[in-house]
Amino acid sequence: SDANAYTEWLSARTGQHYLLPSESQWEYAARGGTKTIYPFGDTIDISYAVFSERKTLSSPLPKTDRTVNRNKFRLYHIVGNVREWVEDTWTDNYTGAPADGSPRMDGDKSMRIARGGSYIDNAEALRSAARKPLPANTTDSYTGFRVIQELN
């Protein structure tokens, strides 16, 4: 709800329309046109993402950090660093998801979906298709959000 409140505030402040991405929009942006396991290929290392590869990390990098490679759509930290909220409610899979890319809202409304993995996760959680259910009121240092601007 805090992430949605922020998008509402930002929209009112700028006169533009901002929102959380749907799960399918997030995955499209993360993949950056690839069909590989990770946005950067079928393997991943610390030059592409902040994650706990050899030892558990204790904090994320600032969102302004550019020490990791960006994906083909020029997005930084799309996987690793902090997992990201999407608008959809939790369902076990994509079966029955809207074909137009809009959020799926017919799932468990007490649970939302986070994508991308975080700095405490291993490589498996950073796969382009990885998804995690979280209680909708989760606030922690492992979870953040990315907004999209709707263009007219």
C-alpha cells in the first residue's frame, strides 16, 4: 500500500500517471528482450547483480549505484539488490493471467508478488521467471519497488 500511495503522490505531483508494473510488465522489462534464464544470459555473477553468491550480504547498494551491468533495456538492479513489488495479487502461476499485460487481481488479496530477488538471495531467486509471495503489508530492507510511467 505504501508503494501504491507513492505512485499516487508522484502522479499528482507531476501530472503524469505512474503505477507499479504488473507482473508481466516487470518480467518483460527484466528480460530486456532475452529468453535466457537470467536477464543477462544463462549464468549470472556479481558483475550483473548484487546477491549472496559466496556469502550472505548485509545490505543493498544505493539505487544510484552503477557498479553492476545494466540489462539490454538499460535498467540497473533489475535483479538482485532488492526484490520489487508488482501490482498483481498472489496466484501459484500465470495460468489465466490477462493477455493484455494488466495486473492479475483475482488471487489472494492478502498476498502480493515480489520479483527479482534481493541481496540476501542466491542466484536461483534472480532468475527472470522467479517470483515470491509476500504478505501485502511486508516492509523490510529486502523489498523495494520500481514505478513505470504510463505514456499517452
